[in-house]
Amino acid sequence: MERGRPAPTAMTDTAPETVPPASARSASDNRAVPPASADRAVPPASIDRAVPPASARSAMHPAARAELSGLPLEVAPRLLGGVLTVTVDAETVAARITEVEAYHGKGTGPVPDPGSHARMGYTRRNATMWGEPGHLYVYLSHGIHSCANVVCGPEGEAGGILPRAGEIVEGLEVARRRRPAARTDRELARGPGRFGDAMGLRHALHDGIDVVESAPFGDAVARLELRDEPLASVASGPRVGIAGIAGTDAFPWRFWIAGDRTVSPFRWGRGAAEAAASR
């Protein structure tokens, strides 16, 4: 989830890329993986296309609540390659998720997460995080961007998974209109605030929308689809722009599709580089 109160720099993914600790590794082979620089060489055809081949979404199924009932740290890699579709005022945008971060609330999992919005417990702001899995916790970041988290974990325990980046696979013209500052299509949903803007999600209007049952929620309907077969290779490393120890390799709770050019670059949060150096 985007997390405990986001660090002041947490949303500016246009900043120069910083090399993270060597612990940013591929979960499949344990080799060091660069911090998801979106400038790694991949065929240009994989970006800036309006809609991928039909086969790209053929091996999908609607997400079930049971699939989202595990700890966010366990569920997060399963969202990669999945597709979130949101219809707002009859305009539909769908994004293939390429980067996520896991966040645990107070009492969730064996390790306290100081980067979570729910690290101190239940509040009116984070109430959705404590509810039924499969809803979106939509919150305002820096007073500007609406970010979304897929609520995970048993009901009554707080947890969320923040989609940090994605590739728009449907509704490209709508996303372009919502994100006029994007210089290229790969930047439309590259970063959590941009992702939320491109999808049309708004705090507090859409906080709590259900992506499992896809029931109408005000002016919106949302749906999450997951891959039938999880990705064989997933990269992982520290979360982006999170302050202090929560933004170091003590919490390698960020997962991404290595080599995908929509993935956002790594940046240290306030005090995180110093915390990492002192470990």
C-alpha cells in the first residue's frame, strides 16, 4: 500500500534514478536486479500500444476474495500481470499491473511495518484497510493524487497492496486525457499517483469500492483480474520513497516485472539511505 504516511518525495517518479542496495533481487534466482529502471532495454513495441493482443488477457480470471485473504506480503507478487479495470462515468480504463508494494497494519504479520498508514492502528482515514479483502483503500497523497491499495488479509487485520505502476491496455485515449502531463504512454500510470489519476479513482469518492463483486459504487465500477499462472520471475527490493528503515532492504516489499518499461525508478525516502548505511 502506499504506506505509512508517504515520504515527502514519494510521488515524484521523474527524479533521477538512485541505485538501491544490492539486496534488490529476483525472487526466482536470487541474483541482483537493478531497481526497475524503466529505461532498461525492451522492445519498443511493448509500450505505447493501445491494446495488447487478445492472448495477453486470455489466461485471466476474476479475483476471488479468498485469493486476497493472505498477508499482503504473500499476495503482492500475485497481482503482477493482473489487470485492474475501472469504469467512471461510463468511461473505462484498464491497466496491466507491473509494480506493487505491500504494507501491513499494526498487528498484521510477524514484523511491524513502520511504513504503513495503519502502523499505529485503526483511524477514520485507514478504516477501509481493516475491512473485507478485495476493496480499494483510496487515499489522498500530498493533497494532490488519489492512490489506491487493494485491501488484503483477514477481515479485521489491516493490509494493502499499492499498485505503483501499470501499462494501460484499454481506454488509452481516456487515460491520455486524464494525464495530459504524460510525455509518452508508458508514463500514463508510472507511479502510484499517476496510476490512480489514469484510472479515474478519486478520494474519498471511491474509497471502499469492491473489485471482486464489481458492484456499482457511486459513479464507478471496478474489477480485478489475476493471471491463471503467476509470473515465474518477479523482482523485489526496497519500497520507493519511504522514510527511514521502512524504505530500506529491511523491508524488500516492493515487487515488479523486471525489464518492463512502465515500472517506476527507485528513489530513497527521507533518511532511508542513512538507515540502510547503518544496518
